[in-house]
Amino acid sequence: MKKRNYNLIFGIIITTFVVILLTIGIFWTPYDPDMMNVKLRLTGPSPEHILGCDNFGRDIFSRVLKGGVSTLWISVFTVLFGLVCGVIVGAFTGYYGGVLDEVVMRLNDVLNSFPSILFSLVIVSLLGPGKKNVVIALGLLFIPSFARITRSEFSRIKNMDYVKCAKLEGVPPLRIMFVHILPNAVNTLLSTTAIGFNNAVLAEASLSFLGIGVQPPDPSLGRMLAESQTYLFSAPWYTLSAGGMIILLVLGFGLLSDGLGDIE
Amino acid sequence: MMLEVKDLVIRFHDRIGGEAVHGVSFSMAAGERLGIVGESGAGKTLTALAITRLLREDNAELLGSIRFMGHDMLNTSGKEMRKIRGKEIGFIFQDPVASLNPLMPVGPQIEEPLLLHTDLSKAEREERVLQAIRDVDLPEPEVTIRKYPHQLSGGQCQRVMIASALICHPSLLIADEPTTALDVTVQTQILKLLKRKNEEENVGILYISHDLSLVRRLCTRVIVMYNGNIVETGDVEQIFTHPKEEYTQRLIAAIPTRSKRYV
Ligand SMILES: Nc1ncnc2c1ncn2[C@@H]1O[C@H](COP(=O)(O)OP(=O)(O)OP(=O)(O)O)[C@@H](O)[C@H]1O
Ligand SMILES: [Mg+2]
């Protein structure tokens, strides 16, 4: 009997829910996320402010939406950056192998051996904080994992009969790599991409938590989490809201990745 | 001679013992049907692959000389080589299903050599593909081109491979055990198809098999290989009825009597 892929089902449900919520958040939030109101300072959830208000009296739900949106954007660009560079590096090293492979993969190991937070700290302190630089810092960090997966897929698929046949038809190398091999590697790359989102969300939140990610006044889940620490007991809804959004994002992508990995 | 192989040695750097083929020489005339037989590991596939030089990429060392239609195959550039592959030499393999890209409909796969080697327009290419599908006796060409390999049987996949290999009208078709994975009736159909193509288009066929009785049904001349060497070569009937070498005699004795009667 075929086991149902619950990971995939719940992954899709949660991710779809979060993405729809955040898509709405791009265009509309119940309140201006930056509007302060001293009277509403640290008030709990109520029908008007469903997740309560923060230490400046700003609507937490609106801020979680906006923060989630910027986290999602950063994750998307980070993963895209890592994916595109990683696939190119992995495709060439996997297909050609040999000395090129050895050299590039050792460079990869070097990049990989730095603790990721330390590495991004260095980059961001060199480039300065801000969304764009976070994307660059995290994107660079993501190249090795995508490169490694792509490389192993390419070096596996290049020995398949249909690739040999393509070579025997006179298909040039670039066309073999990107028309014949890449589509057959997509399945594996898809699940890696989903786990990549997962890591990107966490990494972005960590950087913002440390104050080197998204800069004020832009809302950010990581920084909200950092600020809410002070009010952990007086206003637990603050922490729970920001943390909840991160959990939803990570859980959705995580399940999605597992589910995609289980296909076949 | 269309193809002349002289003292071909194939050596692997990563293999203990190193040498897998120890200096084989043979030649093939245009439009000829030549067979290579021998047991597993005899070096049949290596010899055939060497002609297209694909082995170099697996870090094999090729010595000797291979001349094909005026090209010095071991000394042409990679780019030149790609122009010969698919255009002048077609290739079909033992496992037709694995030989097709699982994620590409068969139409584009048959078309690919045309795309690479000719300047035909899209409409002309499509016409050629449909014609090629009809030529290999596949049903409903317009439907078939949109099918994926897993929607076809092994025999149909092999027909697709033949259509693709012959679409540029090459001078040589190398068939490496093309019927081993197919059942007996399909085997017969494929052999007939190959023979018809050879007669219609004058494409030379280099047919590799470990079964001398199959070679006898298709080829006029045969090379017997053992352990990286050619042990005997000559007319198929001659070798089948009066094998000179002891190894060939054993090879013939190994054919089940039933199929001996049918050939
Ligand atoms: N890439 C390779 N590296 C090292 N040795 C190889 C390689 N390819 C083939 N060989 C060796 O060369 C020898 C001949 O192989 P080949 O594939 O030509 O045999 P064959 O006659 O086609 O046999 P079969 O009927 O099983 O296909 C074998 O002993 C094999 O182990
Ligand atoms: Mg073989």
C-alpha cells in the first residue's frame, strides 16, 4: 500500500497559508506598522489588535506581516543567489570532474568550514548592514550546499546511457549539461531549495536578532524577537507572535523539503 | 574502405593490468553489415566506442589508428568529432529505455541530431521526424512524438533510437547488442528493420552481439573477439559452418540447438 506523503501535504498547506498571508501583507496591513500610540503600549490581544501592541503601541499583527514579508524576500533572493551560483559551479565540476573539480570543491570546503554566522558577520561588517548586503552574505554561504548537491547529481547523471547517447549524437557540452542533465536533477534540487528557504529564514532572523540584518524602521522578525525579550513576562504575546511567524515559515518549508525528498 | 582500424590498443590508467584491448585491426566497406561477437568482457563495446572516441573522456588511452571516411579519428579536434557523431555515425545501445532521456518526449529526441547537424527549418525538421517514425514502423507518428519513453515498450524505444540514429542518414550505424533487452519476436523485427535500412539507405552496420546466431541473421562478415584480441574473422557462413579457431567452435557450441535450427 502506498503511504501518503503527509510531510508534503502539510508542508504545502502551511507554506501556502503563510505565503498568502504575507502576500496580503505586501499590499495591506490592518494598521500602519510604524504608527506609534503610547496609550496602546504593551496592550494584549483584543478584537481591534488581534496580536496586541508592542512597547511603542504599534500593532504587532501588522508588524509581523511586514517583518515576515521582508524575511521572505530576503530568503527568496538569498536562495536564488545561492541556487544559481551553486548550480553553475556544481554543473561544471560534476560534469567535467578532474582537477577543476578538486580545486573548486576544496574551496567549497573552506567556505563551508567557517561558522556561518561568523562568516556573515564578517561580510556584513565589510559591506555594511542592510537588506542587499544580507542577501549577498547569506547567498555566498548557500553556494557550497547547492554546488555539492548539483555536483553529485551531475556526476551521477552524466554516466547515464541517455547522456552517453546525447554525446554520441554530437550534442555540445553546454547543451548536455543544461538541456539533458539539469532537468533530471531538478527533483533533488527542489527539496534542497526548500530546505534552503528554511535555513535562509533562520539565518536572516539570526542576523536581525543580532542587529546586523534589516535596519529600523523596517520591521523584522528577528529584531522583534530581540526587542520583545525585555517584555517576555509582561507581554508574552509580543514574543509569541514574532516567534510564531518564524516557526510557521520554517515548519512549512521544512515539511515541504522532507515531502519533496520522499517523492520516489 | 569506409572504416579502417589498425592496431587499436585501449588502455585504462585506473585499471590493474591496464590494457583492455590489445591491438585489433579490421576494416569495413561502405554499406557493409559487419558483426563483432565474443563473450562478455571481450572488448566489443570498447572497440566500438573507440571509433567515436567517447572513451577518452573516461581517461582511456587510445593507441593505433582509426580512419573513417577520410578522417583520422584519433587526431581530430573535439569540435570536428561532434560534427561526425550523430551525422556520420549513429549509435544504438543495449538498453533502449535507458538510452532515452526520461523527461523529454521522443519527438524532440529524434529531432535533436537534425537540430545540431542541419540548417533545416522547424517545419522541415518536423516532417523529417514524422517520416522517420513511419520508417521504423511506429504507430501514429503524430501521437508518438509527444509520448515519453516510459509510455513506450522496449521494442518501441529501440525503434525510436534507430529513427534518431539514422535521421541524418549516417554512413555507419553502430549497434551494441541492440536486441539483448528485447524478447525474441521483437528481436526478429528489429533485425529485419536494421537489414531493410541497410538495403534502402546503404548505411553500414557494425553489429555487436555475444550471440553468433543473431549475427548470422544480419551480417555478411564477422569478427570474433576474445579477451581483447581478434581471434578469427571472415565470412559469417564460413565461420559458422567451418570455424577454424577452437574458441569460435566453443562459441558456436554454446548456442542453444533450438535457435540453431531456426536460423
Ligand atoms: N571505463 C572503464 N575503466 C576500466 N575498465 C573498463 C572500462 N570499461 C570497460 N572496461 C574493461 O574492459 C573490458 C572490455 O569491456 P567491454 O565493455 O568492451 O566488454 P564487452 O565485450 O562489450 O562485454 P559485454 O558483452 O559484457 O558488453 C572489460 O574487462 C571491462 O572490465
Ligand atoms: Mg558491451
